[in-house]
Amino acid sequence: MTFWQPYPDRNGSGIFRLTVRPEACVGPDHNSQFFMGGVAFATAISALEAQFQAPLLWSNIQFLSQGRLGDEIQIEITKRGGGKTIHQVGAIVTAGDRLLQTVQGALGRRSSDYESRFLTAPRVRPPQECEEKAPDAFAQPGNLLDQFERRTALQNDESGREDLWFRPKFPTDISAGLLAIMADFLLGAHTRTRGGTSLDNTLRIHALKPTAWVLNQVQLQSIKDGVVHGTVHQFAEDGTLLSSGSQTGLLPKR
């Protein structure tokens, strides 16, 4: 079981729980470890997929407050619409009486004889030829940033672009939850946005294909009035488009 996988409170109740472990956290020191937003998103996605026994199509999470190391997290799921094959859903994530996040999305699949993907992967150096990403200020031994190897293929502040390879250091399959965690590193794409605060995160799944490395192609659109907007596309090593995401964040206080 992964560190973001919740367990059901009771079969069919729509309530799931998770105790926040060090691997799910980031923070500047041992006493300031908080529940990483991307892991919270992965936890909610995993709960939704388990509840409806269906794959994620898209989801959005709004970050309202931060969980902390050791918190008991509760995810309460509701079905809001849909039909026989598609579920329109929502969830609230809490820790005690604190509302942490609200989530919405859709799950399921519909059969079709037509399939195509129109976005192609950028031409970049393979991960083995790229330098490791510089240490993060929120990295501590055993926390989330210790769970991934990250290698920089491209980083350019002038264009707001970063191409970053990710490889989990732990055995796991490619899943919507795993992609949500890696996509949440969008604010690391620019030297002025690192250490910022995410307001939201959106993820759309195109394919789940086995791959050792995942390439995050981040493109920031703007930084203005202390706010940054950006998008991310995630690709397998063979160029398969896995997911697309977007995020709005606040710059760190200087």
C-alpha cells in the first residue's frame, strides 16, 4: 500500500481515512512538516476510484488549509450526477473539525472505436544524461522529496519552462494518484515560484502506461500581482501522453 492510499471507514459508507506519514509531507524542518497538497490530491483520487471502482477522468482540488504530520485525514465522498458509465463526484477532506480541501471530478469510461492523442512529447535528453535537480528547501530525510529522483532536462526562467524527469524510488504502478503528486511540483519550475503556495490543482488523465520515468513539461503562463498560473503535461519515456494539469499559486513571501 502506498503512503497516499486511504482505507475505507466502512464498506460502501463513502468515508475513507488516512494517517499522514512522513513520506506524505514536506517542510523546512522536522517540526514543520505539512501534508503536501499533491499527496492530498492523490489520496482523494484514490478514495474516489476505490469507492466507484472506476478510473479517474479528471479532477480538481481546492487547497483551503494544510494538514500536518500525524493528522488523521477523513475523505467524505458524494455522487453528484452521471449515468450508467460515468460518475460525477465530489469529496471534502478534513482533519478533525478543519476543512482542508474540496474535490470534484468524474470517473468511468465509455467505449468508442476512435482514439487519438494530439500532443507530442518535447525532444529532450534522456534522464540518465540530465543533472539531478538542485536540493529543495522543504526536503528533509524521509519526507516526500526523499521519495523521488528528479532530473532537469530544461529549466528557463525567461520562458517560464521546465522539463523535469521524475522516478519514484519505491515500487509502484503508474496511477492517477502518482501523476497527481508529480504534477503538483509545478511551482518548482521557476526560481521565483519555488516555495509558493498552491491554491488549486487540476488533473486530466489521457493514459496510464508503465514507465520507469515520467517527464513533467511545465509551462508557466504568467506571474503577476503575486500570483502564478501554469500548466503541466506528463509523458512516459516512450513519449506517450499520460496526463495534463493546471494550477494557480501564490508566490512565496520575501
